[in-house]
Amino acid sequence: MTPPKLCAQRYHDHAHQQNPVATVELDYDARFLRRKVLQTVDGQPVLVDLPQTTSLNHGGVLVLDNGDEIAVLAAAESLLEITSPDLTRVAWHIGNRHTPCQIESNRLVIQRDPVIRDMLDKIGATSQEITEPFTPEGGAYGHGRTHSHAH
């Protein structure tokens, strides 16, 4: 890989410019980082060197040293789509297991997990494998991941 000529040391949850100079497509796990070389959609390496580990959201931007922006998009990944006549109850069980979940009015979406899928089957939910971008809810105490209970 060519050494990165681009370096991003800042991140914003939304774009400030109309036209980003490049785009990165990352799955959910890859959007949680501090320092890493990423590959843009058009093949350019970019060094991301943020001051702290950050959850990059779909629609956010990495800000380059010169102020230009690189758009962050959620990449398609292997997921489970969950439906149920009692979606609220199913959502409670998913949340009780601290599983990242994309909540929509008629479905829930989680990463594929055979143990969680088995639990969902046992409580009467219907699940099917899908491939699409994953944009789960952030934490209750602000934006970002729900990996810890630290406040």
C-alpha cells in the first residue's frame, strides 16, 4: 500500500462542505477507531489519527489537515432483520443483552449472532438474514457506542 498522503485528525458528525474530496465505506465494527490507515472508495490511503477512540457515524466526516472532508458511509454487512407482532418486547430482550440494534417502526436490525437468533426464535420473533448498511442507535447518555457503563 502507498504511504498515506492524506491525514485526518478531526471528526464531525455531519459535513460542513458540499463536496467531500473522498469517501470511506466502513462496516459498524470498522467505524470505531482512533488511529488507523483507511482506504477511500477510490483507493487512496488516509491516515486517521484522532485524539481519542471515536465512533464514526454514517454521514459524518473525517477532516483533513487542510480542512477538506472525507465522507463516512456505512458499508453493507451481514445482518439479521427481526420482525414480530410484539416488537417492543423483542427490543427489550435485545437491549437486555447490550446488543447494538437499529430500531425502525416495523423491524429491528442487529449483527448476525446465532445465540441471539436462537433466543429470538424462542420468544416468537421472526428473523431473516439480510445484507445492508448497519446504523444502530447510539448510547442513552449521548452519541456513540454502548460498550460500557462508564459515565
